[in-house]
Amino acid sequence: MRATVHVRLKKSVLDPQGQAIHHAVRTLGYEGIREIRQGKYFEIELEDDVSPERARALLEQLAHDVLANPVLEEYWVRIEEESE
């Protein structure tokens, strides 16, 4: 079973890196982009014997405790069950 965890700064937190990227793409001539916010993306491979329910609980705890700073960042978990 695979999972992904996405982490990004909360909307209320300034994102200087996203602002710098936004400025750069405007300078390069890209139009129509209102805002760019950067974040982190994690791909996680789970053991075969982990149930989807346990996987969700495990990944939510991992994201909260290790992968994100819940004061500044928000995160979401997506579990992909392989069909092989």
C-alpha cells in the first residue's frame, strides 16, 4: 500500500519562497497566475500487513508529529491501495 502526505503553509502564514517563485514566473512572462504557495510532498510505502484504517491513523500521527509543524502548516493524507 502506498500513501502520500502533502504539507503546506497555512493560508494565514506568509510564504516568501512561494512569493519569490511567483515573481520569477511573472518575470518569465507567465500570465494569469494569481498566487503560488510552495509545500512538501512525501511518498510513503507501507508494509503489506497494515490495514487501511491503521495506515490512516499511523500516517496522520506521523504527519502531525514529524512531517509538518501544525502551528504553521496544514497537511492531508492520501492512501492508494494498489490493485495488483
